[in-house]
Amino acid sequence: MTIRIARLVLVLTLLTVLRAAAAPPDDSFIAGYAAAVLERVPGVTRVVVLEPGAPTRMAPPPALEPPRILSEWQAGLFPGGVLFKPLIADPRWPHFAAAWQHYIDARQFSDVAAVSFGESFAFYRDRIGGAWWEVGLHAGVFSVFDLDSQSFDLVNADYLVGIPLALRYEDFSALFRVYHQSSHLGDEFLLRTRTNRINLSYEAIDLKLSYEIADVVRLYAGGGYLDVKQHEENDWNADVSARAGIEIDGVLLTRKLQIPLEYFMGHSPNGQFYRDKVQYFGLGTHFHF
């Protein structure tokens, strides 16, 4: 604000000096510059420069054009955003996150750092009748580190890549996905614990349906089929994953920052330990587009 006022004083002083020195009558450049500076002062909406002897009555300002409202979804290549919103409590939804997790009565570790790197985005989007459809990419790495070890050993890393096909009609959305996941134990953890390594790598398909109610409640359900029938081997036992916290919009321009408390009970989401029943709670930070 101080810099703008200083500019204004400088321009007005220069204008006065030039007029006093019998400068050429055409000083439209200086008048235009002064108007541009004035328009940058907070609260100023319009500047009118009056010549000597001109009437002081100002014409009413021109009618403002109504703001242009863009549609929520854009069509074409790399349109931005995704039709199927992220599943916040899904421990394997691709996004950037870091969290501390405390495992209760786990046989391998107690406190871990769970870190994920990944993203979900659309390649192409278009309309089909009154609905939207898109095809995109899911890719992510999900790692856990043993915080109780001397060198914070890498315990397990899961690599996921998939092709999602999404459909959205008003508050209803669906996601069909074909994906691959492979899991790998960390070398330090493997040497220290002599854990039997499982060569876990599989392809799978899944389908999820979602319905949003007044931007307050979101209901969703789904299922999938794996070449390695993990859930069938676990007697189809259900897992419980819950997160609750705060969300801040507009972080890094377009991202949402979430700081949730989390709770999980069921078979471990960490690929190499999928047979183990675990229970943990934690606190983390998560970034979404």
C-alpha cells in the first residue's frame, strides 16, 4: 500500500512539473500512467482523467458484465480433476501422504511411518447423454518404515498402476478399474527379522459405486476380483478403515490438504503381510487434487 501511494505522489508531482515547464499539450501518456497507478489502489474501481475546463460531472460507470461461470467438468484431453472423487479412508488410494501409525499387538512392529507417492488423473473426458465419462491413470507407491529400528528400516513397499474408467451423472459416480500391484520387503528389515518373503504380485479388476448427498454424506460400495484371491483366502472377512479430521482447500493453488486421525482393523493392507490381522491408529497429512 505504501509503495502504491509513493508511486501516485511521484506521478502527480511529475505531471505538475511538466505542466509548469510548458510541456507539449499532449500529455496523454502521463495521464494514462497515472490512471493505471490509481486503479491499483485498493478500493478504486474506476479512474477518469479530466482536462482543464472540462465539466466535473461524471458519467455513470458502464454496466458490469456478468461473471462467466465455467461448467464443473471440462471435456477433451487432460481436462483436470477426476469424476470419481478420492476415497479418503482407502489406505491404497493413490495420492501424496505421510502418516504415523501405531500398531496394537502386532508381531512384526509397533510404530511405523506410512508414506505414499502417487496420483490419479484423467487422460480424456467427454459427455454421453446427460452423463460424463473419462479414462485415466492410477499410479502409486505405498511404503511403511519401522520407526523403532535403529535406521528406520523400510518394511514393505507396494507398487500399484491401473487404468480407471469413470462415469458420473449428477451425484452418482462409478469407477471400473484394471490394475496391477506388486509388493516387496525392505532389505534391512528382511535381514534383521529373517521374515519369510512372499512373492506377491497380481492383476485385478474392481468396481466401485458412489452417491453423494448434499455434499455432506457419501455412500459407496464395491468389489473386485484378484488373480491371487486374497480376500477369499482370508475367508472374506471385512476390514474397517476410518478417517476423520480437517481439510484445507487451496493449498499449493489447487490441492486439498487433509489432516485426519485414522483407524484400521482387519487384514494388513501392506502386501507382504496380507495374512496378518492388524489394528492400528495414526495421524497423517494427505494431499489431493
